[in-house]
Amino acid sequence: MLELSQLDIYHGDLQALWNVSLTVRDREITTLIGSNGAGKSTALMAIAGLLKPAKGTISFNGVRLDKLPAHKIVDIGISMVPEGRRVFPEMTVTGNLEIGAFVGQARRERQKTMEWVYEVFPKLRDRARQQASTLSGGEQQMLAIGRALMSRPRLLLIDELSLGLAPVVVEKISEVLREINKANGIGIFLVEQNVQMALELADTGYIIENGRIVGHGDAGTLLESKEVKEAYLGIA
């Protein structure tokens, strides 16, 4: 279980998160929704060890993440799919995937894991020898997810899954993530501006506004709530 407790986080002198607390339960999909600039990506970067909180704690199954460097966080079972995909454009699909398996156990099992990733995303097998720069946006997102899966995570962090992708591609990737979660027990923490997609995919949802958590609950219940419909879906 991942737990954020009373986090304050700054970007330089600018405070980005105020007293943020949330829980991601084992084997569930949890989403953090909110508008651009609300603090969603900041929360993910803190979990991944790329930002250190000024106050509060981050723990994963009892281990304090806020005390660890980023590579150790990957080693204990958390991997991140960054916003904008950020694949290595001049490397092949296979090369990008191999980079994801740089920690101990994952390195030893990288061929087995790569075969599983190719089963999850068959298009990547078809493009295995192509440079990542030649892939479509959807294929690059599949590659970014596949690269994160190569570390054999227990929890997958995904920053803006739908960014720049056609709805049909987002739907297809969402279906794959749901299957990964159910079949393999990999927890997913998704931050997303596409509120409807995120809440339809998730078990639990949190709402963040201006760096503060302003609501949370069952994802389906949030999706049907008057507040979410008016604020994020444009439904009066």
C-alpha cells in the first residue's frame, strides 16, 4: 500500500502541494484528477523520488520513500510512466525496453519480461527493431508503459495517459491497463486531466485543486456526482 501523509512540496520558493494525504491500496487502480497545474504531476514526482517533501511522509508497504533515492524506489517495486512518454527516440523499441530492466531481479529476468510485454502490446513486437522516433503517439505510449513494466513493478505510476492521443487509442490502452491490473495484481496510480476516462478506469478517485485534496471516494460515485459533472464534465 502507498500512503502520502500531510505532504507539503515546493518548486523552489513556490509551494505546489499543501497537506496532501491519500492512499493507493494494493492491487487497485487509483486516480488523482484535476485541472492543469493543480499539482497532480508534482505528487507523482514526489512518489518517484524526484522531489523531496518539505513536510510529511511517503511510504510504500511500510518503507519510507521520501528517504530514498529514485533508483531505490524502482528497486522496491514502483515504476513511472512520465508525462509526454519520453522514450529514447534514437534507440530501438527493444533497446528502450531493455533500459527499463536495470534493477537486480528485473535485469536477470529481462528476456522473460520482454516476452510478456510483447504479449501485452503485440504492436511493439512488430516494431521491435524500429527506432522509437518512428512510432505513432499511441505506440510510443505503449512503449513507455512497457518500459516501466520491465522493472517488474508492484505499483505503476502513470502521468497523463491520454495526453495527445486519439480517444480510440486511449480506450485501447486503458483496456490493457485494466487487464494488467486484474490479471497480474499490479497496482496503478494514474494522474489525469481526462476525468471521465480516469474515473471509469479507476476503483478510487481523489480530486486535487490548487495543490489541495478537495474530495475523494469510490470512482464510480465521483463520476456521477453533481460536483464532478459541473466542474470537469461540463454537465449542469
